Amino acid sequence: SFGDYFKEGAIRYAWELLTSSESDGGLGFDEKDLWVTVFETDDEAEAIWRDVIGLKPERIQRLGRADNYWNTGQPGPGGPDSEIFFDRGPAYGQDGGPAADDNRFLEIWNLVFMQDFIDNIRGKTEFDIVGELPMKNIDTGMGLERVAFLKQGVENMYETDQVRPVLDRAVELSGLRYGAEHADDVRFRVVADHVRSSLMLLSDGVRPSNEGRGYILRRLMRRTVRSMRLLGVDEPVFPELFAASKDAMKTAYPILEQDWAQLSAAANAEEETFRRTLDAGSTILDLALADTKKSGSETLKGSEAFLLHDTYGFPIDLTLEIAEEAGLNVDRAAFDSLMQEQRSRAKADARNRKRQIADVSVYGDLRAKGETAFLGYDELETSSTVLGILVDGRPVRSAAEGQVAEVVLAETTLYAESGGQVADKGVITGPGYALEVLDVQRPVPGLISHTVEVTTGVVSIDAPATTTVDAANRRAARQAHSATHLVHAALRDTLGKTATQAGSLNRAGYLRFDFSWGQALSGDTKTEIEEIANRAVQDGLEVTTRIMSLDDAKAAGAMALFGEKYGSTVRMVDIGGPWSRELCAGTHVSSSAEIGLINLVGESSVGASNRRVEALVGADAFREFAAERALVSQLTSALKTPRDQLTERVSDLAAQLKAAEKRIAQFEAAERAGRVPAIAQTSTSLGALQFVAHDLGEVGGADEVREIATGVRDTFGSAAAVAAISGIANGRPMVVIATNDSARAQGAKAGALAKIAAGVLGGGGGGRDDVAQGGGSDAAALPAAFSAIEQELRRA
């Protein structure tokens, strides 16, 4: 309400919704369970609750600014509020109303009476009320999730019908019990909340990234993976968890079912990416944390946190979280300083890429002599004059044979790299000299700089110059650039307008195009895109260019290239009229027929929610088709199979290979199982507990060690037993600890024992109470690690 009903109306409406029966459209709360608070001086609100609503005076409490006055934290509107609480009963705390116990008395509604203008804000409760608002209004805050769990009779929002299915699936995947351990319960709730939040963000079109909303989504998803790992689940979990959330939410949000393929693909891709990051970074971080503790320090060096971030892509927020769990701090100031240095280097590299580039002021001086005229749209050769020469970024009068220099001309036909199109190849010649063009760039607006090698003679300022473009290379580059536009249009025809451009590269015979899309393209989809693009080639569509204002181009429906900055006047390229219409400064064919052929040769991921297609164009495309034809011919000959049966034959061979690998794995598993009894017989009695310590030597991986450790443990049945089995994989030692129920009843916890062993090995470790793993870098310390475990068990 703005300038309409105020305190009485807002209070009556809130009370009516809360207390009316469900059959009448209300929430059906019993009036006897509800309490309210009002601001300490708000006599009007208290009177409405008491005299209009009929609430007993003892269930109306007055509180001060800290609880019952709201403002924005800045000069402007504010006002007293009235909050409604639900009494959860004596089991949740002491009597006495909201002022006495905010755990038992749960706030479910907040009515803010925006009536004052406040100023001179000095703190949350320190400010001046300097006047009244001309139009008073109501700001309502209702705790929908709190109302939901109260109405559903559960303990908290994580157990409501739209969240609990995710929590239950996480419990099933972990094999643990919800409610057994507080730390595990917190992780289960994190998973349930973050999966639901992530799914809804994905459905709103947000995709994981390193900035803005995408960064929030990425953190939610990655914290979910991390929480499940702490619950002992190392396998991919998103397919199960997101499906559970989708099924719980799809009735209210049908779009989840409609877009499920795309949403699940985006989620699964992010999990796969982060799992690789975790695998690479976790081991390095564990070692760094162990070294920090050994040194007696409580702070992980910022340089080590930066190494994890820079080399392994390990997020700093995750490093901070893991370090905190290990009881350590991170030198965040040093990390931030190194990040700033990296950003500065990146900017410098961008300015100086591909060659030694002069200070911008040098280019500015050259630009003052006049803009470089680009004549290459219509000509491949032109006469010009040398306006400037730079060697190692410094202005010089001349450059001699063998030197690499930058040459600025009054006119040029050589295309400078921009808009995804690479620079032209060619030569610059003049009286007594010849230059091979290595690169062409626009270091400042209006100026074109040619990086050249002087192959003959000496080039000097004011010398005549002739620029000559490599005609074959330019022709192939034009084909590729126009083909890029056709592929873009074909993608949008096939996938829809959401497949927006995210980058491109085109050079002679090749194009690469990045676009926003959350999942891999099917074979049929790629074929359709290729067909549409090649149909446009066969149709011989006219390619036209027009110079116009940016506003007119936008009005005509022209698409802008990703990352490009445009002036007030732009160049618009049409291929077949409005079907393909883009702002583009590149070089193009005059008819799509000149492209010849487009052959899509690759489709891949280039980060969460972005895909890349690659294609060969013209003669390169034909050569690729010819090579594929030759390969098929060789395969049909080698496999003695007709071409139309080749796929089936290869599938049969792959199935046979898979079956053979499965039999080998079974033999290896049987061999490992056969070793278990002999290993178990080496046990040592530690009072009422049996302890087995055994080193397997070189192993294929942690799964092999874990399988033997649990097998040895299980041979003891109900007798208390702890198995500590070690192995060395890729030169690094690891120890897997397995304990049974009887051993854990005596205080033998696998996670704690793994940490002890890992500390001796110079690394880190942990896990569940029944099975855990530790590792390090010092294989020679394995006997000492076993001894440390035994000593700890003797003390237990």
C-alpha cells in the first residue's frame, strides 16, 4: 500500500490470512499460538492489536529500535514495525514471549509502517527522525518457508516437501544417517539448500561463471560437491541430486521438466569440471597445510593459495574454507597482492602481445600525422608512403635487413586483425627494400601498424611503399569469414535466439565459433546446422555491405559481434538479406557460392554453458572429406566389412574389448580377494582389538587399497578390528584405514587414524569413521605411520 490503507488495514489483512481456515483460503493458524511485538512507542499499533483484533494484552510485547524499527541504513524512509510470532511450544524453550526466547517463538510476519524520514545515521539504532513521509506505506515481509515447515509439522525448512527429497537422496548416497552427527546434518542441509537454489538459478538462465550471478551459482554448486565429499561420496552426485530437486519442484515450476535436458547438462558439466579441479588441487593443498602446521605457523602463505588458484584453478573461497577446517588462516592480503600483480601482467601482455609494442604515446604521435586509410576491401595492392618506423617500441629513422620493425603507412591494403579475422599475409616493397609482413594490428583507433621483417635493403621514413596482399590467403580468409556468418545464422535457426555469439576466430580455410549453449550438440543437430550452412552456400546468396549509423543498423536487426566496440558509424554485412545480418569490418566474398564448402569438424565445451564449433572451409574442407573417405576405405579393407556395416562391426569389436576388460578386472578382483585371508592372518592383538598393518607396494590406485582394507576388516566378523593397508601409486604413498562397529565402539575412528598416518607421511587425510584415507610424499615413512596408528590404538 502506498498512500492507501495503513496500520489498521495491514494488521487486519495479515491476521485474516494467518488465522482464517484453509477452506476459506487462509493458513489456519490457531490464534492461541500467535504473539506480536510492536515498537516501544507505537501506541497506535498496540491499540489495533488489542482493540480491533482482540489479541490479549499479555501476548503483545514492546521492543526497541534494535528489534522493531526498520530503515535502509541511509538517509530516507523508515518506520516502526510490528512482527507476528508463532509459539512452537515448551519443547523449544522457555515461556515469556518473543522477548524471552526467539527459538521457541518464531517470527513469521513483519509489517513495516513506513512513516518517517530519517537522517544523521550513526548506526543501526543511532539515527534521527527528522520528519514524516508525505505518503505513508506498508512494507510486508512474510517468512514463506517458515510458514511451510510449521504447516507441514517438520522441524525446519530443510525438511519441507520441496527440499527434503534432496536431503534424503544425499543421505542415501552417503550411507550415513540424518540426525546422527551435527556436522553431517549441516552438510546435508547445505546440499539440499544449494541444489534447489542452483536449479532455480539455472532455470532462470544463469550459468556458472567467474563473475556476477554466474559466480554465485558456481560457488553454490561447488560447495555442494565439496559437502558431499566431506560426507564420504567421491562419485558424481549432481545427476541424482538435481533430479530429486526437479521432481519435487516441477509441479510448481513446469519449466524444470520442459528444460530438464539443458539444465541437467549444465549442472553435470560444472560438477565434472570442479571434480577435476578438486582432484588436482586437494592433494597440493593438503601438503601445503601439513607443511604449514609442521613449521609451527597458523597461516598458509598467500603464495601457496595463489599457486592453487593460478595453476590448478582452485577457488580461493574453497582454500579459505578448507584451511579453516584445518584450524589455519590464509594470508589473504598476500594472495590479493599476487592477484593484482597477475592482472597487471595480463593487461601488459595484452598490450604487448605478439611483439614488442611501443608506448601508446608513440602511436599517438604517429596518429597525429593522419589516419591510415584501409583500401583493402576493393584492392589487393596500393601505393603509399612510410610515415613511421619503430624498432623495439622506439621511433627510428630506418630499419635494415634482418631487423623486425613496425611500419606505419599512409594507406594500406593489408587487413589488421579484428572482429575474429586474423591479419593478412603479404609484402611491402619500395625502392631498394622488401618487407615480409608478420602481423597487422590497430594499436590505437585510426592507426594501422605492420609488424615486418626487413628481408632486403633498408626502409626509411618518407620512402615510397607498395602494399601487396597474399591473394590466395585473402581469398581463403574471406571464405572463412563469410562462412562464419553462415554458421552463426544456421545455429540460430536450429537452436533458437538464445544461442548467442561468445567469440570467433577465422583464418584461411578455418573458422571457430563460440556460442552460449548448455549442452553438447547431438549428431543430428550438427548435421542440420551443416546442411543449413551449405544450402546457403549452394544458393549463391548475394553478400552486400553498407555503411550506416549504429542506430539504423540496430533498427535493421543487425547483430553485433561479441566484445566489439562500435562507433557512431558502422559497417553492416548482409548475406541473403536479413537472414544473416551482422555488424562487421571484416573481408567477405561477394556471393556465398564462392565459399565452396563448409565441413563441421569439431564441437566441444569451452567452459560452463558455452560451446564451440569448428569448421574447415573451401579447399581445406574438401581435403578433409577426401581424407575421411580414404580412412573409411582403409577400415572397410582392414575389417573386411562393407561400408554400410562398418559402424556395426566397430561396435561389435568395442563390445568384445569391453567384455575382455571386464573379465580381466574380475580376475584382478579375485586375485586381490585371494590375498585378503593371508593378510588378515598377520594381525596383532592389541587387547580386545585386532590390528592389521600391511603394505601392498605399487598399486594401480586408491580403490585397490580400499578394497583390500575393507576385505581384511570384514574377515574378523564382530570381533573388533582395524585394518591399515598402504600402497604407492604414482610415487606417492597412501594409507586406507577400515574399522568395524566393534572397533569404533572402543574409540577407533578411521578418520582420526588416517590423519595421524598422513601427518607422518607429510600430507593430509581424513574421511568417515568406518573408512578413511591419508596420503603424503614420504614413502619411506610408511613403517613409522603404521607405528603411529598402533600407538594411538593402544592408547584408545
